[in-house]
Amino acid sequence: MDKRFKLQFQATSDGQLLRDAISKFGISKRGLTSIKYNGGALLVNGQERTVRHVLNRGDLITVFFPPEEFSEGLIIEHKDLAILYEDDAFLILDKPPFLNIIPSREHPTGSLANYIGGYFEEKGIHSTVHIVTRLDRDTSGIVCIAKHSHVHHLMGLQQKQSLINKQYEAIVHGHLKETEMSIEAPIGRKETSIIEREVRADGQYSHTDAKVVKRGYTKTMEPITHVRLKLHTGRTHQIRVHMAHIGHPLVGDELYGGSRKLFNRQALHCVFLELVHPLTGQQLRFTSEVPQPMSELLNN
């Protein structure tokens, strides 16, 4: 059985060149070169053809991409994953808090990528781990994993065009005066830190929408607010920086001025992900409930 990732469809008209027919799938010149020289194939009705082949309506076209291997150095580990959705292109997961997305030199094991590698091994999926949407270690919620480099490439194009809709819920210090607001403030790296970001004039354009879900108080009568947030850009620590910038840091986010008296991590969860399936054009939507310890912060 051929384990290579493939696209398969029928030609819809006579006289079209094969390269034009496959262009709708966003295969770049670099991708075609890789298919030609690295173990891929272009087939028409089961016969290998060049991109200059002239098609007839109804011809069955199969594009085999070169085989992929696990990333060199990735340590394969096995642990149950909370899978929200899976097909030949994607793996949509619900990530728990306190879990790194990828391994590091200091922590080569125990990351989501390690566990995905184990899952791929179990299922016989011949691919490396392609992270489409990322979350900080302490942030929980929905993440999208591509099963092939071409799918990852297409999703990267969607991200650049702001076609991926990600929404979060957070608990922040204080009461927001406005029920809805739009925060547009450029974000850049803080000069004194390799991790921390800040709003600065020379930073990258960053845009976050915030909507109040509920205002409340802690047991000691400190005001806190449950907010829903939508990202229009995807800067590192964007929500955390923007909320701190307007004077409402996330509960538990000590890096940006929050307190851990109430919660042992930043109170942030990715609750919604919407994207267009790059192969079928189908609109896909995924949701994830806020973890109970976080949702109960306003119910004390």
C-alpha cells in the first residue's frame, strides 16, 4: 500500500494542461520540483505524465507527494490525545495546560509534538509534525496540526490572508468599562528580555477584539472579568500583551502583571477555531469548553 500523501480528482474540461489543473491546489513550482525529483508522481488514469500533458474531461488525476519522515531528533512518545477532529489532512486537538507545543534543547521530551509523533507511529501515518496554530505552554484549548507539508503550506497562506478565525476566553483583573472594544497596538520584543513582548511604536501591527462575557468578583471581592477575544493578527503573546496594555492583565499571568493568587497559570483558553479546508473548500468550525477550574473563578 502506497503511504505517500495524495490528491485525487477528475478533469472538468478538455484541452487543459495538467499543470493548470493541479494549480487549484496551490502546488508551487518548488512543490512540483520536489514531486518530480524526490519520490512523488503525477498520474493521469494511472499513467505517469508530465505537467504539459493535455487532459480530457473525466480523466482521473492523482498527485503523489514525496514521502515524509519524522523530524530528525524528535523523540517519539506515547500519550492519549484529546482529538476533536481528524481526516487525511488535519488533526485538531484540545491541548491541556502546562504542555509545550514543541520540544526544546532543555526539554526534548514531554511536548505535544512528541506525543503526536507517537500517534502518527501508531496509526502508520508517514509524516513529520506540522504545527499550524500554536498556543503557549500554559494556555489550553484548540490547536491545528497538518499531516503533510503541502497542507501546512496551504494553511500558512490562509493565515497570511487572515482567513483563520481563532477566538479565546480569558479571565482578567479588574472590570472593563466598555462591553466591547478593539485594541490596535503594535507589539515588539522587549529589549531587556528574549521572552517578553510589549506595545512599542516600532512593533508589528497587532489587532485584538475584546467582548465582556461577565463581570464578577473573587472571594476577597477583587473585581475580575470574563472576556471573549478574537485575534485579527497572530503576534507572540498578543492577547496577554494587549490586555496588560489596557490595564487588565490576565489572572495568573505574572509575566505581564497578573497575580497567581487565584490561578496557577494565565487564565486563557482557545475556545473556537474556524478555517477553510484547503483541499475540499469546506468551512470547518471547532469549539472547546473552558476548563472548569478557570470557569469557576467567577463563581466563587
